[in-house]
Amino acid sequence: MGFKIENMLTIKKVWFDESRIFVELSDRRVIGTPVNRYANLRKGTPAQWQKFEIWGKGTWLHWEELDEDLSLEGLLTYKQEPAKA
């Protein structure tokens, strides 16, 4: 038994401050996370951050210019990788 897309959370709005990305979800929650968690976004400028597209019926963010894709699932379940020795 699978989920119907209309029952899933989706991305409705995206915005940035000087160091974080914020996402408003279809259930009206807002999540925020530091941009520096994502290597390709970290390399970009605030102007480049604004050049995103919402893909996958609201489940992915895509930055063509920065070669970055973030899934909603990944934003909700982010786990930092251990530092390399």
C-alpha cells in the first residue's frame, strides 16, 4: 500500500537569509537549516541561491547553476556525517 502524492508533504515556499535556507511545507510548518551544510550551496552566492526550481511535484529543490539537488526528505532527516580524521 503506497501513499498518494496528495497525502504527502510538499514544498510550498523557499527563502533565504544570509546563512540559512527556509522551506514552508504544505502543512504550514517552516523548517530552516544552514546553507553551509550543502557543499554546492555553500560555494554559491546569495543571488545564485535564489535561482532554484521546485521539482517532483514539490518534493525536490534544484539549482541548475550550482549543480545541487535537495530532497524534502533529506531536509527533514538531515544527519551530519562524522568528521574525517
